[in-house]
Amino acid sequence: MKKLYLYVVGLILIMVQFVNAQVIYSPNKVTTLTFKVTDKGEMFYSLKYKNKNVIKESKLGLELLDKFPLTTEFLVENFDTITVNETWTPVWGEVKQIRNHYKELMVNLIQPMIKHRRMKIRFRLYDDGLGFRYEFPAQTEVTYFTITEEKTEFALTGNHKTFWLPGDYEANEYEYNVSKLSEVNALKALGVNEIFAKTVIGKNYVQTPLMMKTAEGLYINIHEAAQVNYPAMNLKVDTLNFVLTSTLVPDAYGNKAYIQTPAVSPWRTVIVSDKATDILASKIILNLNEPCKFEDVSWIKPIKYVGIWWEMHVRTALWSYSGLYNIKLDQVDWNNVIPHGLHGATTERTKRYIDFAAEHGFDAVLVEGWNVGWEDWFGNWKEEVFDFVTPYPDFDVAEIQRYAKSKGVKMIMHHETSASVTNYERRIDTAFRFMKQYGYDAVKTGYVGRIIPRGEYHDGQWMSNHYVRVVDKAAKYKIMVNAHEPTRPTGLCRTYPNWLACEAARGNEYNAWSHGNLPEHETILPFTRLMGGPMDYTPGIFEIKLDHWIHGKTEQVNTTLTKQLALYVTLYSPLQMAADYPEAYENYLDAFQFIKDVAVDWDDTKILEAEPGDYVTIARKAKGTENWFIGGITDENARESNISLSFLKPKVKYVATIYKDAADAHYKNNPKAYQIINETVDSNSKLKVKLAEGGGYAISLKPLKK
């Protein structure tokens, strides 16, 4: 029998030796993928763009707990190739329709020496990049297995300029670093005290999305798509040979993923172009996600909102109601608790926001700090903090519902979990029923702190599943979700379009109580964090210097006022907040008009100019109209933006309202200096706009009424 088995294996080897390598080209032959299996049964792939190496020969595979690894001893059973060219319509988005055009290579692999264990690798090659994933078919010999590490490599061609965050198992709110790959040193992030829950992996580790630029002028972005039932991927950087190797977020036992066949990994994505604008226009990550799983999407609506939020970060108000500490929810009679007088989420203050929203045409009002528990929630690693249904005595839920309805305004509920995720999952049905009882159609979830169950991380497999469970559960109640402190998005908003936005990066709130976000920050975000999906960045701060609210406060937002306007266009989201106090806008109603006018859902998007870390200019056409909006932003350097309006409808005159930095504007010295100019333009027009240091501009374009 042994001789017969060896003969069969030898026959298989003879049969596959002529099919152990395959080359495919993208639909327009812009990119080239090569896959091969060596004599040792190791798997390699490489990627070219316009005949230039992007990813050199790189290994594939996974290591398993107590099992022979999925890295070697493979033979190719066969290859399957298909070409797909289809168009689909998103529920909301940057464009009305998305083309999904790719060449697919399916590699069917077998380990004959390991009980004929099978694995597949599916490659999808686009003109602007590549997606690939591991697939584990149902099979008798392998039903359950544990992944201890993924060994996917991205062998780069040189010491690229890189825009990176420290590799971390749960924190993604760091400032971006810009350096050569050889200079990556994530350990300097250990001194960051602004982030409460962080676990830096090691010196040479970075997060995805990872943005790079080569010396030859190629732009490369590495990320993942459709992260479901799997931990997030970080990358280990070989600073000498410039090879990136995947490393997954572990669980409490140090394992990475528990798999039951049939199953698939997330897609590993490489987006590449010789134009930075093409990186921002790519739809590879969305295309690699599954279609919308809901038949009825009529209840899913993009939202522009205001809310009780910024004043707590500035510290003129507090989330908590009293000065109590060491509380237990079921042992406090809140009606007999003496308030400290700084509680922000009062019925009276909420009505102020509702009135403002109704007057200026906003869809909804968010209220943070409405529910009991905020006195003792931060940093104590407690299981029972919030119950998500008990308001403080000065927040009348029924009256707020009545008043908001009378004004035609929706309410957004806030569910801060304090990272006690097991507590939230136990209470979530009750919490969602409470929301629907009082007319709330959207929720902002939060996960500040160290995760419970203890030992799990924000970006591990368990939490990856939790975020999806919440969005899926919310859909059953027709509730939309805005998740804060989640794992970084991977395009799942296509599958779950009620997942309107996430935070998952360093947002505007850091400007309120730290040294803030550097002017280049918002020019990097579109190339990194926003590659995976919309961000709730909370723009629109008009009182740039915060001593306006608290005498002697030194913090400020590191932008000009008109750059804050531009962010509504450059940082895409179907969920946009006018984040400042209502009182801040009332002195600048002419500039505030742009926030009122700008859309949150789009038929078309044009990336007019872009360079990561330097500048971004984007034009978007509002859904169902001929109105266009343009946003342009810069880093700490002043510059001139030269744009063509050729995207406008031919032979139609438009009124262009231009909100721009004044001649003496500067993000530090004179951030609120702006001009508003009206011009008549058409598709033949070209505009020149000067941007101040840390500045920006916003333009609304509306067809001229005859």
C-alpha cells in the first residue's frame, strides 16, 4: 500500500508540474498577477502595474495550532479563471453606480501528504489593483482548526515613503507618521497618553490601511476587505528588505482565529496607480464585499446632524449628572442625587439643539450623557456600568420625543458601552426596543476602554463578530449605526448599509483636549482610514481657538474656518455632524450656509487633485440634483489650487459660491478670516483659489435660475 500511495503522489506531481504557475492580466492589461507553487509546495504571488513591479515574489499561507501548516507541501489541482464585468447600485455612496470589472483566478490546492487537505486562493485582479483571500472548503479531514498566524507577505520594491500608524491590537487613534519604511519605529507611540486602551505590538509593526509612495512615483495602498469572523491584520515591517508580513490580532489565549469549514478569510487588498487621485477613486474594497443583505432599505437614510457633544470635550459641560463615584446602578435613587450643575444632556439644552436643527434644516440631534452611569464609567474595567434605558432625572425622554416630533427632527441615541461588550450584548434587545419606543432610528455606539470579556482586544475575532452582530441586530429594528472605537472599516457598509459610519481614527475631538491634529492629518485620512469606509470625523468647528469658551484654554483646532467647511466634501460620510455649539454658528451664518447646503449623499464624485500628506481637492454631485460641491484642503503649507470645472453639465450656467481663506488667514494666527465670493461659471471655467497655511476652501455650484 505504501508503494501504491507513493506512486499516486508521484503521478499527481507529474500531472501538475505543468500547471503550477499561472499569469493573468487585468481587463485592460494594466496590472499583471503571477502565481506559482514551488517544488517544495510553497505558494508565491507577485503583482505588476504597467510592467513595473509593485509586489515582488511573496509567500502565502497560514500557521495552525497543533496541525501541519498551510504554508508548504501544496500541489495545484487546477486553475479556474473568469472575467466579470457588472454594475451595482449602492444604497448610498460617493457615486450612483459602481462598476465591478475584474479577472479572477481561482487556485485549487491540495496537500496530498496531509490527508489530501484542501485550500483555495481566490485572486481578483482589477486595473487599479488586486484582492485575494484564502478559502477553506468543507472537507472530511478538516472541519475545525485554529489559526495561530497568517503569513501573507507583501515584498516591496524599495524603501518607500510611508504614511503609517503604530501596529496595535486595539487603538487606531494615533497621529500619522510619515517616514521611509526603514525608519518605522512604532515603540515611540508607547508614550502617547491620549489613548486609554492601546497595545502596541512591537517596534516594526504598522496598521492597515497603509499608504506608500515609491521613488518612481507609484502610489500603493495595502488594506483588507470584508473582515468577518476574523481578526484585523497588522503588518510586520522588515526594515532592511522591505517585506511586509501579516500579523493578526490575538485573543486572550494568543490564538488568532477559530475556523469551522466552509469558511473564508478577509480579502487582502493592494491598490496601485501612478496617480494619487486614482487611489481615492478606487472601489476595489467595496467591490470585494458581499452585496446588501437587506431586501428593504427604504428606512436607511443619510443624516446631517447636530448634538450635545463638543461642549463636553471642550469641558463647558459634562456627561455625568453628579459627583458620585463607585456607584452601582441598582443601588442609586437618582431622584435624590444632588446634581453638580454641569450636566450637558438636559431637557432644556436638548430642546435648544432641536430648535436649531429645525430652523436650519438638519435631520437629527445626537445627545450624549443622557443615561445614568457616567459618574463611574471610565477606566474601572467594570462589567455593569450602563443599562441603556434609564435617563438622568433632568432628561425627559418622553418630552424630548414629543418636542422633536413636533419640530420634524429625529433623535440619535448614544450607547457608550465602556467596552463592557458582554453587558451590551445582554441588554441590546431591550435597548433597541427602548429606542423604537421613543422614536430613535439611529444609534452611536462607543467602546472606550479595555474590552470585557477581559483579555480580548478591540480588533480581535471576537470583537469583529460583535460589531457585525450589533449592525445585524440593529437592522432587525430598522436602526442605523455609527460605531466609535471599533476596528477599522473594511467596506462592510456595502453589505450592511445601515452601518452609516465609524470613527476608527483620530477624530476632531482630539483638538479639544490635546495638542490636536496636525494640518496634514486630514490630507492623509482619505488615503488611509477612509479607504475602508466613511468616517464620523465631526467637522464644522467655527470657534477655532477654544479660549472663546473657557478663558485661558490654550487648545485650538489646527485649521482655518473654511477648511472646516471643505472637510464635508473631502472626508466622505453619509453621516455628517455640524459639531460646534449652536451659538458658534450664529455669528457666522454666511459661512454656515455651506454646511446647511452641502449634501450627504452623492450621484458622482471627481477627485480633482490629491497628494497624500499635502493636499486634496474633491468635487461631488448631490444626489438627484445638478448641484455640485467642491472641497479643497492643504497641510501646513499655503498653496494655490487650480481646478477645471469641465465636469459640469455643458451649456449650463452655474452660480459658484466660493468660501475661501482671506488673504491674511492662517490656521494659528488668524484662522477665522474668510471671504465669500459669488461668480457665474460653466463647464469651460477654470478656478484659482489660494489656500492659507492649514487652510482650505469650499464651493457650492448651483444651476443659474433663468
